[in-house]
Amino acid sequence: MVAFPSMLLASASLLAGYATAHPDPVNLKRELVARDNAASMGARSLGACSNSAASQALKARSIKRRAESVKNIRKKRGIKTTAKKGKRTLEDLQAYEAINHNMTSSLSYDMFTPLEDVFSANTSCILAPYVTDGPYYVVGEKLRSNVKESLYSEGIDLFLEVQYIDVNTCQALPSVAIDIWNCNATGVYSGVESGQGGLDTTFLRGIQLTDYEGVATFETIFPGHYEGRAPHTHLLAHTNASVQSNGTISVWAAPVAHIGQLFWPEDLREEVEATAPYNENTQALTTNDEDMWSILQADENFDPIPQFIYLGDSIEDGLFAWIQIGINGSADYTTDSYYSIAAYYDEDGGHSTGNSVGGGSPPSGNGTAPSGSMSGAAPTASA
């Protein structure tokens, strides 16, 4: 087994668009075969290098970094209670959730358990070659780690660490530009029109360059849901991006190395959506099973769910989640029919590309337009 916990192995954008929850079966079957072949090749590459001294050293540094991050977040937020015990058992999970990603309780941790032990624990599902692009990608977002703003960003705080690894060397990939975006607690996206927040809004969007360890960290919220989609978090990676004199990151001519989404366990979603303002969302709920049902064909090489821990004994204390993403650092999916740009943001504000969801015309479309309302209470932290 490869020694990376919760590794997301990225290949091309292989799955069809999701104008509905049920893509064309013929196309989907073909794309699943391609996805699985890419997963197998990536797994072999990772397996060949994961036990190297450099790879093991990277893992050790990652464990220490995550432990320190959680300690600092807990201290800053004044959380003194013991970590909450998760309620999930392996028998309760759906097929692709057969691995308990809730590291809060997977080994009966208590207040005396070192955080390093939590982060060093592996699951049996350590590779996840799942990639699909999503709607509402906006180029030119703000360079920032905290993507919450004073409006429309209320929700359960999520501190997310993503680490990008080269599948051929098992080494970190620095200076990769990582875009993150998701809808707010009531299912509304910023940065786009078609019933969303509007072109000049930027809440819950941002971009960062990975550091020398291939890491980008974001402070966001647990995503809400909208009709046709289960809660998910979008990630998109550009290599060879350039930092401009005004501090922004230019990705227009940069290769697209990874397009993907992170999903979240159903029991965690239920707990989150029992809180405000998630419980004010009137849109129809779509479960993971009903959304990207191809995920049900998950195996030990396929895991789109980050590992996570509760920061305290209440979900309202927030979550810390982490995932490693294996990519081919020389790949470029810019011309892929599923890579789409809905809008761009510059010094004059937001501009539509003329497509309500995104550019290009992939088969079956590439998104379902949410129709929720804004949630307007101010978050606990500013952008």
C-alpha cells in the first residue's frame, strides 16, 4: 500500500458534465474505464516511490504541520473541550464512504492523545483518482487563504489543507496556483449570474500558491447544497502561474494540471445542516448517492472525501480537513472540453464570459444552476 493518507490521485477531467444527476450511461461507462486506467497507472507510480526516504520525510513533516495547525486554531478560538467523538461506524456508510474519514474517533482518541497520532493514522483507502470539473469557475479571484467575507459566508468553519504531490516522484509540488470555490450555506455561488450572487461578488472564492511542501490552506465554510448536487468543494490547479506586481496571480496562460471536487460524508452533512443558516435552505436535497453516482464504484484507489477532525466537542467549533492530491505535474487540460470559465474578475469587477455556467459545450452540459437565496449573517472572521 502507498504510504500517503487520503491521497486524491488526479487525472484528466474524465466524467461527463452533470446537467442532471444521471449522466449518459454509455459515455459514463467509457469514462469510468479511462478513469480507472489512469488511477491504476498513478497508483503504480506512487507505489514505486512512496517508501523512499524523501517521501517518508515529507510525510513526517506533514503530520507535524497538521498537528501544529490544529493546535494553533484551537488556541486562537479558545477551544478547550476534548475532541468530539464521531458517530459513524463503517457499517453505516455507503459503498464509497466505507472508510471512516472522521479521524476524531477512528482510534478512540481522547484528550490525552497527541495530535500527531491522529494525523499519522492511515486508512485503507489512500488513493482517489476522481476528477470532474464543475460550474461557476471564475478566473482572477483574490489571493487569500481566508475566503469568507462579511456577507453570505455564515456557516460551519472549515479549515482545509490540500497538498499536491507529483505521482512520479512522490515529492511536493510548490508554486501551484490553487483555486477554491463552493456555494454558501443556502446553495448560492458568488461571482456569476443566473440567479447567483452576481458578477461583482467574491465570497467563498480565492486562490493561493502552494508552498515548498506543496501545501495550500484555506479557511472557508462547509458547503451547502442545491438541487441536483450534494455538498461539494471545488478545486482547480494551474502550474507555471505568475504573480503580478499588484499581488494577484495570473493563470490565463498557465497549464491546468488538476480539476476536481471534494465530497463530504452524509452523516457529517446531516449534522452541519441541522445548524443555521443551513437549516434555512429550502432547495431540494441531493445525497452523494443521487449526485455523482459513479462514485459508488469506488475502491481502494478512489476516495474523493478528505479526512477530517472536529476542532472541539461541537460541530459549531468547526472542522479541520486535509487531503493529498497526486497529479502529473506536466499535464495540461486547458483544451479539455470539460474545462470551463463562467466569468473573470479584474480591477473593474466581474465579467461574464457569456455562458451562465461556463465556457465550452461539453456533452450533456456542465452544470445545474442553483436557485437558492442568500444567507446574510456576518461570519465570525473577516476575509
